[in-house]
Amino acid sequence: MSKVITISREFGSGGREIGFRLSEKLGIPFYDKEIISLAAEGNNIAESVFRANDEVIGKKERINHDYVSVNPFSPLYEIPVSDQVFLMQSQIIRKLEQQGPCIIIGRCSDIIVQDGFHVFICAGMKVRLQRMQKLQPEEPVKKLEARMRSVDKKRREYYQYYSGNEWGNPRNYHLSLNSGKLGVERCVEIIADCVEHG
């Protein structure tokens, strides 16, 4: 297998877990939030700035203190922090792609890695809620559902803003799987089979 696998996912669908288990099965590196640390480290910017602007769309009406201080001759000068974060994460993702096969979660990686194998993981709201309740049993169901809808909306807008494509549209991916119907393990098996024999 010589390709990078990118996984886009609905919140609560288990996409991150599927990616992590797939990396163990295939013996290749896994990157999700690690991309934030690598980008922050490589650009001498506080990781907290990256975390606050991770998968967030830039706003034109930002005021001065919302911009990272950079060299005025830099192409990043006075670009909203979220756009800078996207550009820096894109550079890291391209470097990871050059290093060889790996799994990258989210961050428009399917657009950045053009010769990868792109997967979208979804599941019905009921299944996603059940999954999230197991992970966060103290959280009220209505609050969890509101958060899921909010995160999905944010991911959809972010993806459309930076890619111009429709998030979750099967035409934009090599493979779309419903983890609620198939289960996490079966999703891992299907993806592994596709990349190893496809």
C-alpha cells in the first residue's frame, strides 16, 4: 500500500476510532490532533492558537489582536488566524504525504492529498448519540445532540469554504461508509481491503 488514507467523518460516527484501528491493522502512522502540534512546533506559534482555530473559518471583520504577528513581508501577513492555521496544517499534511503511507483525519486532507484514498464515515443520529453517551455519560442527551449538530455544521462549512466541495457527498470520496449499519470493525476491514487490493 503506497497511498495516504484520509478520513472525513460526522461527529460521533467513530471515524477517529476507525482511523486509529486501521493504522494499527496496516502498521502505518495515524494523524489527527497531532497535526496541530506539528504545525505549531514548525511555525513557532503557540499550540493554543492552533487549537482555537482548528477547522474554523476565517472572518473578514477580525480585529487586530485576532491576527498572529508575522513578518510584514510574509505572504501570511494580516491573513486571519484560521486561514493561517489552514495553510500551515496543509504544509504539514503535504510533508506527511511525502513521508509515505499514513492515515489523516479531517482538516480537508482529502483535498490536500490528491493521490490519496479518501473515505467518509457517517452514521444515523440515534447511533451517534448512543456512542457519545457511552463516551460522555454525564452529558445530557439534548446537549450532546446540539453539540453534534453544531460540530457537523462547522465541519460542513469549513470543508465547503476551503475546498469548494460538498462535505459528505459520496462523489467527493472513494468510499463512504455508514458505521452505524456496518460497525467500526467492519468499516476497518472494508477500508483495509480496498487499499490493499483495490
